[in-house]
Amino acid sequence: MVHSGTRITLRASTLALLVAAALAPHASSADIVKVNGILAIPIEDDESVLDADGFGDATVKGNVRSMGGDLANRLHNAVVSGSLPPSGNGVQGVVVKGNSHGPHDNFNVQVNDGNLDHVVTFPGTRPFEFATQSETSAVVSGRTIVVGYNTSANSVVTLFPQGLFLTQAYLSGVSTSHDGGKTWTTGFVPSVSPNAPFTFGDPSLAMDRAGNIYYASLGVDATGAHNAIIVNKSTDSGNTFGAAVLAAVDDGSDKEWIAIGPDPAAASRDNIYVTWTSFQSDAKGNTTGSQIWLAKSVDGGATFTRKPLFVPVDDGINSAFATFTNPVVDASSGRLYVPFLHSSNVDADNVRVLVSDDGGNTFSFLRFGVPGAVDAFAYPVVQPGQLIDCTGGGLRLALTQGPDQGGGVFGLPRPKQATRLITQPQAQAANGAFMFVLNQSTSRFFSAPGAGSEIIVVRSADGGKTWDAAVKAAASTANDPQHVHPALSLSGDGHTLNVSYYVQQSDARLRTDVARLSLQDGKLALKSQSALSSTSFDLTPSNIVRTPTSTTNFDRLINTCYDIGEYQALVRPQAGPGNANGNLFAAWGDNRNTWVGPAGSPAPGPHAQPDVFSASVPGN
């Protein structure tokens, strides 16, 4: 949407200043070495392992990388630098089980195994507290449920003569239940090669009609020299996953998502589609923009073909950045939709939707025709959240709790407790209908003081030819001002829609809620809202000031201001008889458990800890 000239000039100049800072060159120091043939990441004491060393990896609008994407990018930049110190004999630290406890009930069940969280200590340095799980994706078939999430629990730090090094990090965690979510078994999907023992999370799970489960995430190739989009496959209902397959080798890869559905011309064959953001850099390492790419498999994930889908150009209003894809397939026709967020240089960014009716061979844009939008194919959205300084994690939109620690750049707040936000258009399609759900600010202006946030559903009954008016699934109120990171589930007949989301209360604590919407006289209408989490929870200490120019997460592996993750899961059982309006399964990042930081921690004593919790939810 276009605002008055005075306001645009003010906002555009402010954003230009922030983006200019954000696109500063990346750090040139070596960040990775090979020790005895295994990749290793050196660790500095005054920042998180994943910190981006300034603004190079996280900007206000556009160049927003995921937690795992930050690490993947750092790994690649370090490999390119070519500084490889001599190898030496490594020494393991003292490992003790973490001190975690919290309330449990019959309604919400913890998905990850908390016994895997641990603390590693070495003489003369602060402890490593590996105790973060969040950001969920899931599939359900009958009583079998498989959940993917980011985790720091399977990380190894080794002391060499040259210093401390991270020698293993499997951030892509997985938990499986065969009793409808009552009990869980926890594991980690393997990398492409044991010689490159790193996966970087951002899980996205999907299931084909034969019951095979596919887990897409970020990783590296077999040498560790290049970043990659990887896909692991399970043929035994999530009990085990095979070695990762390379869907794409792309040093700028981030924010991948997977969808599976019938090929329009070969209805008995399931196509696998993986979309991702490819960040582009110049010869000096400056990030110049991002592109939307597609990888496709027609042989059950054994091989993939790849191609770019959208290459944005900065025209002064639209930016050169596009990200947050969420592909879906309409099983009734095989039609593929790829919604994503195209960042702008003004207050409102824009959702765009690519659509293919020939199995991803050709695409066209859906037309919205919103009055005042930058063009007919743009759906404007002002992203929610307060703009804060996450120091090593850059300037980020976030929900916060507690006081400002001071010292933020541009006078921005730098709170200790924060969780960063994104705006991904979560989508569903069925029987010719297509819809997506968004979090958006209640203000027309980016990072407006005191603005709330709400969840909206945008629906088309005819595949994008016409659009209904947006419906609010959750509105901002004095008691519940913020609503973010929605997940979406659609019944098989396309008539009932459920949306889960985070709520930040007026006391700054968070909870999760779920809303039910259904068709009424052919239009979508809100029918009910109810609690999803059985308790509210605090934010974690994720942005702790260590020095005037550095902050850290309490968990040293995790980027600053990363807490609940950037999405959650709400899914129905695999399509089939009797499942049109059955129970749903929800999983989300949840901080109800208490972690006790050890002596020497930047956050000693009890505080909130990120875990993954779940619930079964009525779908009708």
C-alpha cells in the first residue's frame, strides 16, 4: 500500500540507512578449519557460535537468514578464506546432564527428550549449555506422528592446541510417536557424509501417498566446502532416516520448504518439490539480493532437477530480496502453488504467489488486484514486531520481555529476552481452493511504537481467479496485543480451516492458541478460538550483553534473539477415508520448562528454556 509522500520519505530514508548497515561486508577472518580431516568451527568466548559478526547476515527487511542459515553461511565464508591451522590431538570437555524441570500435564506433551540437553565445560572459558529446541514441522498418518525441529542437543565441542572448536552439530532433530503423541523417541537426521557432521535445521516435513516421509533441511555437501539443501527419507514410518540426498548445492541457500503431490499429467506419480531462498553476494562478500529456486524429484527423492523461479530487481519500491516460500499442492489436480514474501523499500512488503499446472515446468503469478498495492500481483503486508538490536544477530523485528539493556545501535532497544519474527505466508490448497495465513501489524507503518499484531486468512475459492475479503483468525486486544507465526491446516473437503499461533499477553508472557474457521454461505467465517498450550511462558535470555559490542544467547550454539523459532506445526492425518475433519496434531516451541544455568554462565540460575511441546486438537 502506498502512503503519503512525507511519511514514505521518512520511512524510506530510515530503512535505507538500516539496509546500508546491514549489507556491510562479512567478516573476513577464518571461521572453519579441518582438524584430522573433520570440519571444525573455532569458538570465540564473547559471542554465540552462530553470531553473524555485525549486520552482514540479518537485515531488517529482505536479507533475513535463518538460525541454521547463519551457521551455514559462516561455514562457507570460512572455507573460502582458506586459513587451515595445523591439526592436533583434541580433548573432550566435562559433560554433565542439564538441570531442566517444569510442569507437565495430560493435554500438552513434550516432544523432544530433555535428557539429551547437557552442559560441557573446559578450564578457563564459560560453559556450553546445549539446551534449545524449537521451530517445528510434522506429518501424521494414523497414530504415527513425526516431528522435525531445530535442536542444539547433538553438538560436540573439542579443545585442540589451537583452541576450542565445534566439531559436530546436528541441528536437524526428529521425534517419532506411534501412539498418537503420548510417548516419543528422539533422534537426529544424518548429514550427507559423516566426514561433514553438520546439519543446520529449518525442518520441513512431507509424506507421499505410499507413506514415505521426507525431511528437508539445510546442510552441506559431502566435502563440507559448500552449503546445500538436503532431503532425508524414511521408509519405516519415521523410525529411521537414510543419509541425506543433495537436492541442491547452493552456497547462498536458506529457508527451504517441501511439498509433495500428484503430477498433473501422471496422477499416479507423486512429485517432490523443494523451494528455497538463494542469497546472492558480490565478489567482496556483500549480500546483494536473493532469489527463489525450485528443486523437483520424480523418482522418490533419489535425484533432483533445479531452476530459478523468481529473480527480484530493486526498482526503488520493490527490493532485490524475496524469501519465506511455502509451496503446497492441490491433491485434486496436482496444481502447485508457491507463495513467498517479496520485501520492499517502504513500510509494506508483498506476498506473491507463483502457480504451475504442469508439474513445475512453467509458472505464472496469481493476480490480487488490491487497491493501492505496488502492482496487481502483490498482496501488501506490514510485518509485525518491534525493531531491536540483536548485535551479532543484526537488527531484527522481535517480541520482547523485560527491560532494555542499553547500548543498541541507532538508539534501538537491546533487551535480554527476545524472540525474532518473520512473515511466512503459510498456505493450503484443496478441491480448487487456495488460501494462506499471515501475521501482520495493526499499523500501516513498519515497527510502529505500540502497534499490535493479528492473524489474517486470505482465501480464493477458484484457485486465485477471485479473492474473498481477508478474515481475522485472531485480533489484537489490550490483554493479548500480539499474534504471530501462524500454522494452517485445511480439511480434505476444503470446508474447515484451523489456525494455530503464538499470543503475547499484556504481561509479555507467551502462549499458543488455535482458531477454527469454516465456510458459511460460501464465505470463510471465524467459529471459535481456544487455548492450545496449557500454560503461558517467559521468553529466554537470548540476547545477553557480554561486552559493549557483543551479545550472546545463553545457549552458545544458538544465534542471538532466537527463541521460539520462526514457525510451528498444525497438521491433519494423511488424507484418506474418515480423516476429512478428524483430530489435528499441533507442535510448537515452548518455554515452560526451567533451565538452571551453571556457574560461569552469562545467565546463571533459573530461567526459561526452549523445548518442543504438542497437543491433539479437535478439527471440527
